[in-house]
Amino acid sequence: MNSTTLFIIIISILIISFIIDKVLNTLNEKYFDKKIPEELRDIYDQKEYEKSQEYKKTSANFSKITSFLTTLLTLVFFLIDGFKFLDIYARTFTNNSILIALIFFGIIILGSTFLSIPVSYYNTFVIEEKFGFNKSSKKIFWIDKIKGLFISMILGGGILALVIWFYQLTGSNFWIYSWGLVTIFSLFMNMFYAKLIVPIFNKQSPLEEGELKSAIEMYAQKVGFTINNIFIIDGSKRSTKANAYFSGFGSQKRITLYDTLINDLENDEIVAVLAHEVGHYKRKHIIFNLISSVLLTGLTLYILSLFINSPILSEALGVSRPSFHIGLIAFSILYSPISEFTGLFMNYMSRKFEYQADNFAKDTFEGKALVTSLKKLSKNSLSNLTPHPAFVFAYYSHPTLLNRIKNLES
């Protein structure tokens, strides 16, 4: 295989991926006006249903425009040898390969951030604002962007620098050391993300003494779940949408509730949601996901180590001088079909785990309370109640609301 053939394969992967995405989205859009199942009729009244329909269609139309422009710009960048010129520019600053790679990817991150900001701004202050979801100010929006960019460049740049350093020291065996690095980083972030990263964006405060905390503690004691850290996060300063999540292990595990969740749900419904989250922990789903992520990362790095030395990867992008960063770009595109298949598997397992967590909540607390909480959360976020099965299979990490309710009421 020569570099021209490999370039054609890369372009083909980008185009085919775009087409598949459009086909699935089109199928899903045709289900927007499908009759709502009887089990879900009590979620919306007629006015709210019309609002949810408008929200779905507005979001879908905006997504079509942005995905088309993103794909078009990506293809143009490939066709005009954009990576070649970017590589040449990065090399004008230094001869150090690690610094060249950091400059190269730093420019890509800055460029993609610059292009994505108008999309994010419109989505937040036009679409989300129109339908009553947005609570963020323009000041918060820009501060979030700056913080996110800074964290991405520090953490991403640090890991990339170490990976290239391993490559320089050990050659094709770099994947072993890189795998160890990523594994340690993943474990660290799972343990301390809520303590180190979340406070940069949100304020967290311990749940005050009262009926809700007593109900949560009573349930936790009943199922043998030791939890000393229950926090409220000020999600309402950005959005009206509600959430709750579990994080950490051992003494670092904690439950975090969005203040919007507390405002939207009754106490028994909140406990039911938390019982679902505890179910994930008790059924070892968090461990499974972490181990799966670690193994998939190792597989990816191993395959990368087999091809990263091949000059054809760089030549396919118009760069005559082979380098780790150019090879990484080409490899990431070529590997994406495999990522799609592993993503389908992980989504399948995730949907299966959601049923198991729901069953745990039903068996140890109350299925009816979980059903009403799911209905309220879907209503408040104007969720799509009739997604196409193919779209669910490809993209949903959770079962549809209808299937979850059928499972809980069975």
C-alpha cells in the first residue's frame, strides 16, 4: 500500500462516518412525530408536548448544519495538506520533537476551540435560552471556556509529552509505559476528580441535615453502603437540567446531587435515583467500566506501536519527515472504525447495566418512585420519548424511558 491509497482510505473513513451519522439522524427525526406510547402519555400535556417537539427539531436542524460544516472543514484541511503546513510552522520554533508535537497539537486545539465557540454560544444563548434551559451568564460561559482550554492543554499536553518521551527512550515498547501512565491517571481522576476538577467550575457544599439526608442515610445503612460524603452542586447557575452522580472509591466515594434535582423531585424520588446509583456500585459496574477502559486503552496503544514507525502514515498526510505527532493523527482516523465497534459494545453493556441498577433500586427501595422521577426528569429536559431503535443502538448509553419503565413495572 502506498501513501496515496492510505490517504484515500482516510478521506473515505471521514465521509462514510458522516454519511452513517446522517442516515441515523434522519431515521431518528422521522420518529419525532410518532405517537407517544400509552405508558408515557402522562409526561406532557399538549402544550408541553408541542414545546418538546419544537426543541427536538430545532436541535436536530442545528446539529445537521454544524456537523456538515465540521466535516467539510476537516476534509478541506486534509485536502490542502493542512497538517503538512502546520508541521512546518511548528518546526520553526524548535528542533525538540516533544516541543514540536506540543506546539502542533496546541495550535489544533486552539483552532478547534475557536471554531467551536460560535456553535457553543449559539446553542447556549439562543436554543437553550429559547426553551428555558439556560441559566448561564456570558461571563460564566467565557470563563468556563478559558478554564476548560487551560486544563485540556495542561493535562493533555503533559500526558502527550510523557508518551513521546517514552517513545524516544524505548521505541516500539513505549505503549507499555504509556499504558501504565494512562492507567494511573485514570485511577487518580476516578478517585479525585470531584475534589480537584469539579471545584474549578462549580461550588459543592455538604447536604444539610434534614429529612432528605436522613432518608439517604437510612437507605444507605439498609443496603450496607457506607457513604459519608453527600454534596450539593450548583448546577442551576448554568442550566435547569438535573443530574446526580456517584464518584470515587473507598473513603473517597461520594454522592453528588445537582441543586436542580432537589428542586424538581420529592425526597423519595431522590432516594430512588440514588438507589439506582448505588446499584451501579453494588453490581460492580464502575469497576467493569474502569477495567474495560484500561484494556481498550492498552489495545489501542499496542496497535499504535505497530504502525507509528511507518513513514507511510506521515506521507499519507503530505509530510515527508516522519514524526510521532503526524503518525498519531493518521492513526486516529484509521483506528476510528474499530473505536466505533468498541463504542457500540460499551453502549450495549451500559444499557444492560442501567436495567440492573434500576432493578437494584426497585428491589431495595421503590420502583414506583424511580418511575415518577424518570418521568419528571424527562419532562423537564424535553427528552425525546420516541427515538428510532437504530439511533438508540448506535448512540444511547441508557435504555429508552419506555423500556426502563416497562422493566421497572414488570
